[in-house]
Amino acid sequence: MLDYPAMLQLEGKRVVIVGGGKIGLRKAQGFAGTGAEVIVISPEIVERFNELTFITWEKKYFEPEDIKEAHLIFAATDDKEVNRLVKACANDFQWVDVVSEQSESSFHVPAVVRRGKLTLTVSTSGASPVLAKEIKQQLAKQYDERYASIVEEYKAKRKQEKA
Ligand SMILES: C[C@@]1(CC(=O)O)c2cc3[nH]c(cc4nc(cc5[nH]c(cc(n2)[C@H]1CCC(=O)O)[C@@](C)(CC(=O)O)[C@@H]5CCC(=O)O)C(CC(=O)O)=C4CCC(=O)O)c(CCC(=O)O)c3CC(=O)O
Ligand SMILES: NC(=O)C1=CN([C@@H]2O[C@H](COP(=O)(O)OP(=O)(O)OC[C@H]3O[C@@H](n4cnc5c(N)ncnc54)[C@H](O)[C@@H]3O)[C@@H](O)[C@H]2O)C=CC1
């Protein structure tokens, strides 16, 4: 089956990340600036989580009620069985990324380049995250920081034309 690409507005929405290691951190960093309420469930977290002002850490092992109110869920522990349990505890209408096992996931995270309002994303549908990263790096060179203001110029032009 093909995956469906979409951009989500997450202001005030709850995101739960189970597992506070390197991968949990990388997924958490992706929510910077989105206004999502990000909760990390983990007995330990890597230090760089402290730089993220928008997260709340609950120092504990995963329990099913942790994900009850979540729109997006990341099963990001280093224990495949725990990750599977997280998926099994979620409702069908909740979106779950099992980072250790793509076949268990109902969504995944692409590689991302942000330039102000311009967002470039690359997905290989899980075939090769490394290739997604390489293509992202090429795009980052091609569409450099100037594109943040280029988008704003186009936006202003569009407004004038509409007026
Ligand atoms: C399905 C998906 C689910 C998800 O994570 O959302 C997934 C799954 C898995 N990744 C694995 C491994 C690696 N992933 C990376 C890197 C990235 N992985 C990302 C996304 C995704 N990875 C989603 C698909 C995206 C797509 O292809 O469309 C990126 C793009 C975005 C991000 O993480 O933010 C980010 C690039 C960061 C950047 O852009 O800079 C590296 C390299 C590195 O870390 O440098 C390695 C090691 C090398 C290798 O194994 O290939 C494993 C095996 C785990 C194990 O060994 O147990 C699984 C599990 C499986 O394949 O089932
Ligand atoms: N999707 C991706 O991009 C990638 C995924 N992976 C997968 O991600 C998994 C996690 O990798 P890392 O973050 O590097 O591992 P890590 O060992 O750095 O972190 C694991 C975290 O899970 C926590 N944890 C363990 N049991 C828990 C429980 N019962 N409840 C809550 N938290 C618990 C630990 O305290 C730790 O903070 C790997 O096992 C691998 O399968 C690895 C590379 C890339």
C-alpha cells in the first residue's frame, strides 16, 4: 500500500514518546515550534532532552494509560516487546510509530529540511532511511537558507495579486 503524505497542525495536541534515548530525542526535536504538548515516558532520558522546553518528562516505565489522550504515539524504547505492547495498547484511531519495526507502524517520520514556511520532506516508505537522509542533505544544499525569505516574497506577491 502507498503511504499518504500530509502536514499536521499540532498546536495543543498531545504527542507521547515512550523511550527517552537517542531516537526518542530525535523524534522529540522534530516537534520544535509546532505547539504540540510532548510527553516523554521513560525511566531515564538522554541529557539533550533538557534543551527542549516544550517536553514534559514522566520518569516511569510504560503503562497503557500513558497514551490514552495522545494523537501521535512513538514506541521508541530499546525493547521490541515493549514497543509492540505500546502499539497493542493504542486505539485503532491513534497514530503509532514503532521505531524498531516499520511493519508495526501506522505512520513514520520523513527526513525534513525547514526553511521558514518552506518544508521539504523525503520518505522512502521505510525502504532506506539512510537514502532519505542523503537526499535530504542534497536538498538542503540546493534550497539554502535564502528560501525562508523567498517564500515570504512569494507570499507577499500573492497577497497583492489577490487584493
Ligand atoms: C520507518 C521509519 C520509522 C520512523 O522512525 O519514523 C524508520 C525506521 C527505522 N530506521 C532504522 C534505522 C535507521 N534510521 C536512520 C535515520 C533516520 N530514520 C528516519 C526515519 C525512519 N526510520 C522512518 C522511515 C523513513 C523513510 O525512509 O521514509 C529519518 C529519515 C527521520 C528521523 O528519524 O527523524 C532519519 C534520518 C535523519 C535525518 O534526516 O538526518 C538511520 C541512520 C542515522 O541515524 O543516521 C538508521 C541506521 C541505519 C539503518 O538501519 O539503515 C531502523 C532499524 C532499527 C534497528 O536496527 O532496530 C528502522 C526500523 C525498520 O526499518 O523497521
Ligand atoms: N527509527 C529510527 O530512525 C531508528 C530506530 N532505531 C530503533 O530505536 C530503538 C531505540 O534506540 P535508542 O533510542 O538508540 O535506544 P536507547 O537505548 O538510547 O534508549 C532507549 C530508551 O528506552 C527507555 N526504556 C526502556 N524500557 C522502557 C519502558 N518499559 N518504558 C519506557 N521507557 C523505556 C530507556 O530508559 C531509554 O531511555 C532501537 O532499539 C532501534 O530498534 C534505531 C536507529 C534508528
